[in-house]
Amino acid sequence: MSSSETTAPTPTPTTIVSGLSPTIISPADLEEFHASKTYEEFLNFIIDLNNSVKGVTLSTQCTLSPSVSCTLEILESLSVLVDDTPPLPHRTRFGNEAFVSWHQKLCSNSIDYMNKILKHSPLTKQQTQTHETNEQDSNDESYDIIGIFSSDSITSISKVVNELVDYFTHSFGDPTRIDYGSGHEAHFVAWMLCLYKLKIFAQSDFTPLVIVVFNRYISLMRKLQTVYWLEPAGSHGVWGLDDYHFLPFLWGSSQLINHKYIHPKSIRNMEIVSVYAKDYMYLECIKFINKVKTGSFVEHSPMLMDISGVKNWNKVNEGMIKMYKAELLSKLPVMQHFRFGTLLPFTPTIKDEEHSHEHDHTHHHHHVSKIFATSSPQTNNSEKMPQSCGCAIRIPSSIAASEGAKNQPRPFIAFDWGKQNVNSFLVV
């Protein structure tokens, strides 16, 4: 770099202003949330999507509605933005600051994205037709989304757009911490749920929402993780399913239910994983993990190794649902960041001021053998898993660590065959 050149300033994250806010701040709030209608809607939506892909491969041909096609176009445009926003040089093992610039572009375009997809709402079309016949009303923000809420709760289009924007922009990671985790993934599901409540997505869209839309979203997230080295948000490390995701395992296990040849233990066979990853999200996750992590599978993914000992995919899927409720929807460090508004409302009635600003990091984690009813774990994982929302500890990306290891010279180690039993290296 010449003396006349200057280093580009660090981009500042863009803040989206909306009516959404995190309202779960104490264990009492979380307990109340579990009894709320929004919790029931969110969980039932995940289970309905899960049921829609039982035995369905990613290559299954399905009809794409205009709203699903529009969503794919939006995700594709975000992928192009990654290509237009290369990572900054001199990267460390932590997140690359170019992600902040990419996220700014996401926020700048998000209102247009939401307006584009709202055009596919039958309610919006109805409002538009009514509006066009009323020459006295020229304010677009006076449109109302009706038929979604109770008769005494009318929400303007502008507020709906702002809430959709908030959920959408929170689905791709935190531009301040340059990290991503299953909480961000949950916001993408919340975004899809909101569009379903707005009748933009229909029940007939459930299968393509998983095998097409969500799968494309996961592909985009892996691109972001790889290009910008996003840090895992509150990762359990080897004690979690994955540094970043949960739902590809849940819905992916549903895809494999009653498969004639692929069983849970098949994930130990890298040839099977490689051949069938293109058709099953669960196997694609295993393939990606093996690609970005070093060492043996049992060392870097002992929980997945334990789950591979479960008898069948139906049991795995049931265990995944239990685990999602226990390890995500029931964990304060995760749910304290989840956002609520008019489309997905939750306002706790119990206020615990004493604990309102404290993080609860003392959680009891269920051993995988209890959740999945395995008789004997494949690995000895009796220790408690660490739990963190990621607010205090930065966790470097395993992708960055792997890439860094590739750039390091391999040391020469002299090997004395005379002191080794050659037979121990032979495969019988």
C-alpha cells in the first residue's frame, strides 16, 4: 500500500427501526411465553413444515407459487450482493468486516424486497382495488391488512412492512458482532410464519418452503459463513449439532423417515454422505461439517455421532423436535433476543425487575441419550455442555480455523518404524 492510499473506514451497522422488540428478559417471561398463542403458532408451524417433507427429497419436483418464486429471487439477489462485496484483506480468525457492508446493502434493499413480496398477498390486492376506486384516498400507508387480526386490531401496510423487514434482516446474522446462530435462523422461520399469516404463503407452499426456500436460505448462509467467516453465535462447540444451524437437521431427518437404505448410522459412511447430500439436508449438513472441521468426526461432532446410534429416522426426528424445544425455545440466552410485534405478539404480564438485565447462563442440558432414547451413547459425553448467548465470549469461526490451518506449513516429524507395530496400521 502506497503512502497516498488510506485504509477504508470500518462500516457502521445499519439499524432498522420497527415496532419489534425483545420482550423475554427473565425466566418468568420465558415460562409465560411457553403458554402463549405465539409460541403455539411458531412451534406448530415448524412441525407442520416438518410433516410436509417426510420422505421428500430436495430434488422432488413441486409447483412453485408466485410468492415462493419471488422469495427465491430475493435470496438470489442477496447472493449476488455477496459476490459484489468481497471480503476485506488481512483477515483474522474472527469475522470479516466486509459483512457489515453486505448487511448494510441488505437493509437498504429490504423495504423494496418486502413490498415486492407483499404484492402477492390476496389481501393487498383487495386493498389495492378498493383504493383505486376511492379517488379521495391517495395515501398508500392507509391500506389495512384485514382478516388477519381481530376486528378491533387494524394494522397499516407500513407497519407490516417494517415488521417483515425486521424479521428478515435479523435472519442473516448480527452485523455488530459479525456472527450467526440458530436464533437468527429462527427469525427466518418467523418471517415465513408472518407471510403465512398474511396469506402470502399457503399451506400448499409448505413443502417448497422447506426443500426449496429454506434450502436456498441455508445455501446462502453457508456462503456468508465461508466468505465472511461469521463467528458462531453462542456455539456449544463440539456439544452442539452444528456451529450455526439446527433446523436442517430437524427437517432433514424428516426427509429420511422410512428410507430403505439410509439409516442414522449411515452418516459415518462418507461415501453415502457424498452421494446423497444433494437430496437430503441432514446429509448435506454432515458433508459441510466434514469439509470445514478438522480431526475425526467423533472428536468434532460427538453429539451427531451419538445420534447416529438411534434406531431409525422417526426416532431421530422426534428427538430433534424435543431438542429444539429444550435447547432453543426454552433457553433464555437465545430467546431473550427473539423479537415480537403485532404479527407475532408477546407482552409478558410478569415483570421481574431484579433479573431483567441479567443473563441466565446456568442451564441443565439433556444428554442426547435421554432425548433420543438411545440405550448406549456412542461417545462418553457425560459432561455438561457450556451455554452462552455469545454476548460475552467471541468464538472464532471453524471455517476460519480450517483455512488458517491450510496456510500453515506442515512440520516434518521423523517416524521411527522400528518402534512401531506395522500390523497396527493395517486394515484387516
